[in-house]
Amino acid sequence: MLTHAPARTPRATTPAPGLDARLAAVDAGMTLRLERAALAVSCGAAHLAAPVLDLADVVTLPVELPAVLPSPDYRTPAAALLQRAARRLEAGGWCQGATVAEDGARCLYGAVHAEAATDPTGRAEDDALAVLLEAIRRRWPGVETIPEANDHRLPSGRAAVELLDDAAALADARGL
């Protein structure tokens, strides 16, 4: 004989707590756990004497760092020209507002032009200046000329040498 099960009445459900209430409950629980852990650590470590750490035993520095990392020797004409111009600025100095200063320091253009004096065709100088301008525009997109970058954007001679080195690597990558 078949009997029918009594009809179930739905239980009254309470709405689930909202996100803020759940986050507050988790925060309160974590705060209690952290306070208990901190108390256990402070009680358990109270008898231990903390060793004194001498940083001179831990931190060691190289005796001497090279001032400039050696750069590759470029074989392409424009890249080699830009590299020589960078070395010229390192040795002779960098200036702003003039192609050549009274003390012999040179601007970006002056260094490239001086190093290009041995090239009878002048082609390497043209390529080098074009790549240098591109390297400048990669750093400062609104710059129109090499003198503008030299006189208004470069903060130091070191930055000028780095810019020439970047341009030399770019020229070498292009086979110029």
C-alpha cells in the first residue's frame, strides 16, 4: 500500500549576512588570533636573550667598482663614430650653449663632428647624427634638434655620454 508522505513545510530562512558583515566577522576573528599569537610569542621568548647583530659582519661591499662598464667595440662606421664621440666627452668634457667651450669641452654635436673629421665621405657623420636624433626623440619625443636636447634636456655630461652610447648601440643594431 502506498502511503503519501506528509507535506513538508518550508523552513523559515534567515537572509545570509551581507559582505560587510562577513568581512567584519573575519576581521574580528583574525584580530583575536593575532593577539593570541603575539601573546604566545612574547611569553615564550621572554627568557631568550636577543643576540646583537653587527652589520659589519654581514654587509660586505666590493673593494672597487669600475667607474664605467666597458662598452663593446663597434665595427660599423656610424656606431664606432658615436662611441668615439662618447669617449671624447668622457675625456674632454661636455658643455652646453656652444659647440666647443674655451676649455675644450664639447656638446653632443661638437663631439660627433670632431670625431667625424677623419671620414672623407661624411656619410658616417650624417648617419650618426640621424641615429643620435632618433635616440634623443625616444627619450624626449617633442625634441626637434640635437642642440635643443643638449642645451635644455641633458642634466649632466654623464647623461650625454649615456645618450651617445645608446645611439651607438642603436646604430650598430641597424648596421650603420
